[in-house]
Amino acid sequence: MMKKLEAVIRSEKLKELAEKLRLAGIGGMMVSEIKGFGVQTTRPEEYLFLPKTKIEIYVTDAQVEEIIAVIVECCRTEKMGSGKVAVIPMEECVRIRTGDRGETAIF
């Protein structure tokens, strides 16, 4: 089985995190610049939607805990807004170029 990890992180942590994830053996990742807010809503309206970075990674079940640990270790700031990681089950993955399926398509 496979999982999709979605992590919302502080943008300044992206470069360091990408390096550590490569060392951990991920097959690649997608990055999006996003805006959002969490539970802290005491700031003025014009600062409600703060810039964040979302990364998406496809991993095997065996990699899930290690990759989550890398993300948490790298991105934890002890401040509100450090981010979140979501683990989403993936039924199938297909590499369009080759037609490879499943875990083979991830790497």
C-alpha cells in the first residue's frame, strides 16, 4: 500500500526540509505556495491568511513514520503556525511516462 503525505509548513523551512527528505530517500515531491489560517484568529483581518508552503509526497507504507519524523524534526519551531502533516491512503499510483504502477511508480 502507499500513502500521500501533505505537509503545510513555514516557507522558510522548505530548502532545509527538501535536503533532508532527499537523504531520507523520497522519490520526489510537489511544492505549492499557499495562504491559510489556523486556530489563532486574534490577528488583524489583513493578516488572517498567512503565506505557507504545502508539500505533497508519495511514499510506501514502510516510509511513512520516518518521513513524518523528518518533517516534524525539521519544521518544528515551538511557535504557532509551524504546520501540519496529513496522511492520506493511496489506492494506486501510475507513472504516465512508463505506465509503471504501485510502489514502482513512486521511485
